[in-house]
Amino acid sequence: MRANVKEEKKQMMLTEDVRTLIPKMAIPTITAQLITTVYNLVDTYFVSTLGTNATAAVGVNASLERMITVIGSLIGAGACSYVARLLGAKKEEQANRVLSTSFFTGLFLGVVFMLTGRLLMGRMVYWLGATDECAEFSMQYATYVLYAAPFMICSFILNMCLRSEGSATYSMIGIGFGGILNCFLDPLFIYTFGLGVRGASMATAISKTVSFCILCWPYLRKSTIVAISIKKFKLVAEDVKEVLAIGSSSFFRSLLTVAASVSINRVAGSYSTAALAALSVANRVMEFPFAIILGFGQGYQPVVGFNWGARAYKRVKESYTFSVFLSIVGGLVMGAIIFVFARPIVHIFNSHADEEVLSLGLLCIRLQCVALTIHAMSSIVNMFFSGIGNAKLALFVNFARQGYCFYPTLLIAPRIMGIRGVAATQAIADLLTAVVIVPLAFYIIKVINRKMEDTDAKEPQKQTLSAQT
């Protein structure tokens, strides 16, 4: 990559107005997340035409895809944060080593996951929450998704590390193209080729593999700041510690998401397959605002990490306050829009007019809309701590939404409200996280102010030493 282009990217991260830089970083990421979400919705729509059991199978396998993401997040999120800080500190060779080691480790773990999943297929789908009625569909869908697992994990790592060096647009192209391709392949494989649920799984696997190839391209052309090479693969204790420290936060967040999804699927399935299908539809719909929230947070994280590494604490504060403001406004607006249009949205994915699917899906969506602002703030707070390398507080924030706030709610709410309590569980848990998120949001301001004061105090000392020299 030409030196002047590298320097331009670094200067962009350090000097461009945060009110334009963060949207510039976030919009491609949000776009990629939205395209993936649209793909998920389209996938759910086409499969839903095959019946309630097929719709339930999509919800079960959403947990499988999240399990694959768990592995990618452990390595990718940690590598992204560490690479951004290394680039901010002008340590490019170390950044090359970190990314190369992360990439090939992810590829190996993906192969292990694929082989294990194929070996334990029958047991796995029941563990994920499948009922007897939808188990066969679940296994059909899981088959080809597992084949794509190594590529999905590596795509996650490449996607995040492209953003860490300011290449958010190319990251969007890689993820987005795969999502768009899947929207075309779904009806082709499901209807034209007559493959049903198995065809939806094939379409997903092909699309994920194509995304991986696109994300690899800039590294193959050597047009990135950070390079990937098997020769640079080296397990260094310092690197492993840094990557896993931050990656563990994202890992446990993703793991908790999987565990929460499996737990609520199993509880819903104990009532009826229709209840499981309703949660599947509601979760797919709510992935739309969640994608925007996550995309914005992931666009913000490299900015805070790069500037924290460069000790530009004033910009860290500016970027944080700006991001919190936008997250609150965005959460309110998105929540209001989806709340109003929830009924016609659920109707789209309930072609068989199942009243239980409609009523439970509607309740689940609207309640989560009420709590959307808290979820949006939580994302920024988490991304801040991940970006600066504070693994403990990042982990503490991640455990809130689908950990120590979620499981007590899942235990108590169904006992009081029955299946409606299951539908309300995630929204109640989101509201409870405000007790954790709001105080931490103000604490962050104190942390940044303290860093700014320390920097201001050291500056006169440096000037005095320079004059004496």
C-alpha cells in the first residue's frame, strides 16, 4: 500500500472532525449489518412459506450461527481493538503479527467447529431448542451452515480488522455483497430447485463463502495498512493476552446471546412450536434496529481505540459524547417507528395466519421497542471500554443484558405471566440494565477528564525538560 494513502488514513483517524468521522466509519458498518439483517428477514420470509415448523427451525439455527460468531468475536473483537491501538501507537509490524496470528487461528478453530457440529448434528439441534416437529428441518438447515463455519469465522475477523484501520467501506462491500447474493439465491434454491429448507441453508453457505473471498481480496492485493502472512504467524504471550482480554468481553457477550437464545427457545418450545416460531419472527424483526445499534458502535470503537492509543483524549471525549447523544436519539426514533408498524410486519412472516404467532410476536416486538434506547446506550458504553482495552468493565457491561439481568427475568416472568412472560423477558431484562448502564455512562466522562488532566499536567514538564536539554 502506498505510504501516502496509509498516512491519509492515520490522519483521518486523528484529525478529522468526529461529527463526520464517526458517521463515515459507522455508516458502511451499519449498511453491512442492515444488509445482513435484510438477508435474515428474507430468509425467514421464504422459509416461513414452508410452514410453522420450518419457521421454528430458522429460529433454532439462528443460535447455531451465533455460536459460530462466538468464536469469531473472541478473536476478531480483541484483534480489532488491539490493532487499532497499535496503529495509533505507530507499531505496524506488531499489528501485522497480531492480525496474521488471529486469522489463521480462526481458520483452524472453524474447521474444528465444523467437524464437531457434523459429528453431533442430531443432539445439537435438540440442545439448541428444536422440538420433535421441527428437528428434521433444523438438521437440514444446519448442514451447510456448518460447512461454511471456517469462512464465517475468518470473515468476522477480517471485517473487524478492516474497520480498525479505517477501511469501513470495503468491509461493508464484503459483508453486504454476500447478504444481497443470498436474497437472490434463497428463492432459486428453495423453489426453483425444490430444495426447501436445505436450499436456504445452501444459499446461506455460498453467500458467506463469497463474502469471505471479497474480504480477503485487499489483503491479497496488499492494499491494506496491516498485512496477513503465514510467515508472520507467531503466538506471542503479550499479543495473546491483549487479544483474549478484550476478545473475552465480546466472546462472553456472544456466548450469552447464544445461551439466552437457546434458553428462551427451550422454554418457548415447552409451550408450543407456534410460540417458538413467534419468538423466531420477533427476534428476526428486532435484528433490524439491533443491526443499526451494533453497526454504529462498531464504527465508533476504532475511533476511540486509535485516539486512545495516540493519547488524543480530547477527541476521545468528543467522540464519546457525540456517540451517546446519537444513540439515545436513534433508539427513540427506531423504537417509535417499529412499535407503530409492528402488526403489519409480523403479518408478513405469518402467512399461515397462526393467531398465537401473531399475538406473541407482536407483544415481544413492542416491548423490546420500549427498551431500545437503553440497549443503544449499552452498546456505546461497551464499545468504549472495549476500545480502550478495559476488559473487566467491558465484560461487566456485556454480562448485564443477557446475563445477570436476563436469567432471573426468564426464571420469574413465565411463572407470573405464562408464555407472555417468555415474550416479555428480553424487554424486561433490557430495562433492568439501565441500573448498570446509566452510572457507567457518567463514570466514563470522569475517566476521560482524568486522562486529560494528567496529560495537561505532564505537558509543562516536557517543555521544561526540552528547554534544559
